Amino acid sequence: MIRADAMTAFTYPHSIDNGAGERLTFLRRVPGEHGDRLEVENVVAPGAGPVMHVHHHQAEALTVVRGRIGYERPGQPYQFAGPGETVAFAPGDVHRFWNAGEDDLHCTGYIEPADNVEYFLAQIFDSQKRNGGGRPHILDAAYLATRYRSEFAMSEIPAPVQRFLFPVLVAIGNLLGRYGRYAGAPEPVVR
């Protein structure tokens, strides 16, 4: 069940596409051991995948249906998995993954507890797509990373940039009226 203050417009399944080779389908929310489990399916183009990031409170698991996934954790060598294999990341586990094959990577998986990951990813993907499929617009990234810092972090962005520059960028975004699209944004989860 989706919280009343977050994403009430979504029905399942629904997909998001970042314009950079990633399509993520939110299949359903079901009760999990640690809160709502968001079941997902993703299709990732060769070479595409998210930047190094962390979910502070959520476990994430991806099972390869078709293709080859590459993944890494800081300071560790690249690892790979193929059809039928599962890659799991514990809460607080900094990581990234990408399509390491020549054809589309297709995975199923989950994120638990779901918290605001659905909203956060939908907004990041939307900003990427509006920004030409590359990175999210810097003002959107600053807003979302600052608002949801208790839940997520983009580890490739240096900490001083996030700590000192992002608040300045958020102030500029507010002055420019950039954040009207986030008027109904759910409150961050703090544990």
C-alpha cells in the first residue's frame, strides 16, 4: 500500500525511463519482513546503469533473468552475474551496477523497506530524461539529494559538494521557482 502522502497517482505496475538506457517497472508493494517490499523489474541497455549510490535503510536484490550484470562496491574488484544469479546489497552498502553484456540486461528484484525510493527514483529518472538522458539537472539533483539525504546518497558526488554547494543550489532553485513539481513530495524517512 502506498502512503496517502506519497505518489497516490501511481497504480501497479508502472514504469519509469531515464532516457539513458534504464527502464524500471514498479510491479507491486507487498508486506515484507522490514516494511513494504517494492517488487521491481528492470531493463538496462548495454553499458548503462546507475551511478555509485547507497540506500541507507533498504536492502536491494536483483536476479538476472537475461543478460550479464556487472557490479562493484568501493575498493573491491568488479563482479559479474548471469541468468539465475542474484546480486544483493544490504542497507548502507555503497554500490553500483551496470549492463556488462552486449544485449539488454533484464532483472527482477526488490527494495525493502520501500520507504520513498519509488518517489526518489521517479523524480531522478524524470530529471535525467528532461535533461537529455544524461545526468539529472543539477538543481533537481541538489534538491532531491538534500531532501532525502537520510535515505539515499549519490556516492560519486563528493561530500563537500553535497554538504556545502547543494544547499546553495537548493536556495537558487527556490528563488527561480524550480521546485513546484515537488510540492507533494513525501516527507523523508528518518530512523
